[in-house]
Amino acid sequence: MACADSSGLYWVAGFLEGEGCFRPPPKSACISASQVQLEPLLKLQSICGGSVYLMKRKKSQLNHQPAWRWNVNGRPAAEWAMTLYSLMS
């Protein structure tokens, strides 16, 4: 897990509290967030690692804006979840 300065850590906690999704084990731990704005997800990636990709749209969503997803999986996700836990409500 990359180390973030305290302001970056608080930003990540706040952003993921509003926009994130946490999936615990027994399957692989995962943290993800989806947005139409790419920049916040690139900031998450620079602080937490993981990957950012353009989500595929379904036929019913063709008139919607493209959406991006950031996620981190496995041990790094579990480590980030434990680091952020005390900063979230």
C-alpha cells in the first residue's frame, strides 16, 4: 500500500465515503468508485494505486455520458479499507 500524506488520506476517505463501494472478503476484497468525471478517479489512482477504465455502456444507456471506474482489489484493497475505516462515519 502506498503511503499518502494526511491531506490525501482525508481526501480519499471523504471521496470514497460519498462515491465509493467496498466489498469485503470472502471473495477478493475490492474498493471501487464510478464517475463521469475522470480527474477524481485519476487522483485516487495516484494515491491508492489500482486501475481506471472506461465502463462499457448497455444499449439502454447509449444516451448517457460515458462513465469511468476506479478499483483496487485483493490485499491492497483490504489494507486501504483498514486504513480508511477510522476516518469514515
